[in-house]
Amino acid sequence: MQHKATLPPWCLTGLVIGACSLPLVLLATQLARGQLGPDPAERLMQDTGEWALRGLALVLLASPLARAGWRGVFRYRRILGVSVFLYVSLHLLLFAQVYVGWSGALLIEELKERPYVLVGFSAWLSLLPLALTSTDSARRRLGRRWRQLHRLIYPATLLAWLHLLWLARSDVGEAVVYGLIFAVLLGWRLRRYRQRAR
Amino acid sequence: MTKRIYTDPSIASSDITPESVFLNRRAFIKASSGTAASALGISTALSSAGEPSGLIYKDAPDESLRAEQTPYDAVTTYNNFYEFGTDKSDPARHAHSMTTDPWTIKVGGLVDQPGELHLEDVMSGFDLEERIYRFRCVEAWSMVVPWIGFPLSALLKRFAPRAEGRFVEFKTLYRRSEMRGTRSFTSVIDWPYREGLRLDEAMHPLTLMAVGLYGKTLPNQNGAPLRLVVPWKYGFKSIKSIVEINVTAEQPETSWQTLQPSEYGFYANVNPEVDHPRWSQRFERKLPSSIFKPNRVPTLPFNGYQEQVAGLYEGMDLRQFY
């Protein structure tokens, strides 16, 4: 009998977990070595935010890949999704620590007066229930409603992108690139949805 | 020769060391370190290699911020100079491509003697002095920088501004081949970078033309060979690598104000009471900052220079003219 030349799933799982932690490990190392410059908070805010956006794009890529034939992809989507939530949470923690200094009054003022903060916070809020229901048991318990709930990924994506766009000062290049990527990934779903509705 | 020297508002005159004592102490230090110019209170800068960098300057008239100076590495690796990219580390990585010698500054507009200044005229034609200033960026971080330079007023007087001149306009070098940031397709800045001051702001003794920092000539990323430093205004007013100066009757169009008038005003005086629409200006991260000790400090009106400059804006609503 011939063996198929594929890696066992646990091996790939380890690889995906490793890949998801890599940016964090690198950033932590650079931070510990003082290689993030005189304002490490700014670098960390930027990098955690960007890795979250990249992860989000990969999460959204899972369905098209499954459709193209790689059914096993969903096994790894969860790891990716939880990682995205962790990077966004880190991003938020840094904001609380460095930019508002854990002052409740200042946080409320930032949320009220600065739309990009509110938009970013809403993105985190929409990801929160997804992270909380990422276990097998939660998925079983919720049944059909799990899929409905997890459609929150779409508003979260739009909010995250709006957050990025709103932060651009003079160069919108990055926001345009992510915008195109998300437009393709969400557009693919919209097309499928219309085809099925017909 | 009498010179108008600025003072720091946080020091009472009773705290100031008498000049004789100060000079004696300094002479002693300099003599023991073998510097010939010591008795004159003049410093000869040494570069890291120990070679004189050519800058001869008078010591800072006010030393009160000396202990708070931001480390040289931070000052020269964390910069906003969008001509070389929008990331803080881009200027230090890419600004070396800018040719700063030869360099010509065109001075014109409403002046009686329009003309040009060459790099040599700038470096040898003015009495250089050190000024240790707070530097507050509109992005809510700050530094303390020991600049070397001369008052802008000294430069302007040479070209004899006319009575009808009320503003001064500045332009940064725009050379696409040497400035990769200006070649970005998605940048919305209309190059060259432009800034401006009211003539009385420009003539104020605190307003400095800097040619160096930390005793050395300016690194390219910090605006070599010649930049403006207006310590009571947000950093974007302190335009870098200047090639043109014009005295005008009308308020000049400035880059950030043109781009986003609701966020960046012409005056751009540091003001904790007027927020940037996207973030608060009440606090600043005094760099170097860290995650666990962010070094957040309250921002001071006019960046701590209220006593010297508030008079320039008497009767003006600073919320309207931000």
C-alpha cells in the first residue's frame, strides 16, 4: 500500500500555531532588547494592529480555499481567528496602558470624541463573542446559531478597515491595499450569496 | 555687544548662578580637559570619532533642560520627514540619499535685498549658539533637544524685510530622485513641503535656525543643512532642509493646513486645551518612553514658553486660531 505524502494534521496544527505566535515572539524579543526605538508603544500599536488585519484577511480566505477543494482548512481557521482576537486585545491593552493610562474618564472621552477609537473598539467588541464561542462545546451548544453569530466577522472587518483609514495622515496607501484585499474576499461571498439566492 | 537672551520661565532669577561663578567653574572644567577656548566660554564640538566637526558655538544661555535631554540616538532615529517615508524610522534609513552640499537658500519676496545664501555663508556667517529646547510633536510625543543655530531674525535682517511684509514663507527641498517619499503614488501631500510664520513670530528671539544638534552638524534626517526650530509650536512648523524663504504680505499656504485644515492650523501653538480632532493634546509621551513607564507628562501651554511668547497672541482667540 502506498502512503500519501501529506503531513499529519497535528503537525500542520503545530505549524499554524507557531506561525501565529511568531510575530508576537519577535516583537517581545525586540522589546526586551530595546530594538523598538524610543517610542516602543507606537511601534507595538502599529504592528499588533497590522498583524491583526493580516490575520483577518487569512481568516476570510479560508472559505474560498475550502470551496477550491481544501476542506481541511477550517481546522486551522480557528487558531487563526483566536490569534487575531489576541492581537487586537493586545492592541487595546497597549492603548489603555500607554495612551489613556488606565483613566476611565479619559477612555470615555476618547470613545466619545474620537470616532476612530470608537470604531476600533467596536471591532474588538464584535470579535469578543466569536473568541468566547470558539470552543467545540460552544459550537455544539449553539448549533445553527453559531454560524449566524460568526457572521460578525464581516462587520468586524469593515470596522477594522475604517479604523485604519481614519488613522491615515497623509498617505492612504496601506488603507487602499487592505481595502482591495477585503473587497475581493467579501465580494466573493456576496457573489456566492447572490448565486445561491437565485 | 548686548544680545537678547531668552530665559526659561521655570527658573526664578534668584536661582540663576552668578555669571562669574558659572564662568569660573566652566573655565576650570574646560582647562582641565585641555580645551583652549575655555576661558571664552566657547565650545568646539567633537564628533564621535573625536575629530572637530567644525561647529564653533556659544554654550546654551539656559542650562535648565540639560539633564532632560533626549538621547542622541532617539533624536536621530525617530523622525517625521515624509519626503523619505511616513514611518518614524524611514528618515534615518533613507535621508542619506539627499545631497546637502552644495546647498543654496533663496531669500526673496518683500525684502529690499533679495539674494541667495550658500551653505558656507550659513555655517560661517552667523554667531552660532546652543539652545536646549523642548520639542513637542502634534502626534503627542516630545523630546528635549540641544540645537546649535542662530536666531532667524539675524538671517532675515540681512535681507532687509520691507514694512509691508507681514509673514514669512519657507520651503523644503523637493528633489524626487533623492527623496523616495515624494515618489509615493498614494501620498496626498503637494510637494514641496511649505511652512510659514507671522513676521513677529519669525523675529522672536526664541525662533532658531538650526544647523546642528548635540554639538554636531545636523544629520540629514533632522533637516540638514538648515532647519527652523520654533519651540512653542508643534514640530511640523519647524520645517526642515530649507531652500527658500520669502517675506509675504498675505498669510502663506502651509502644507498640513492645506491638507487638513480642521486638524492643523496656521498657528499650531502647543495648546493642551485644543485637541487634535483625532487625539487629545493634554498629555505627551516624553521620549524615550517604554511600555511599563510610558513617561506621560502634561503638556504645557506654548510648550512651556508662555512667558516669552504669549504676548504675541494677546487678544486672539486661540481656539479659533489654533
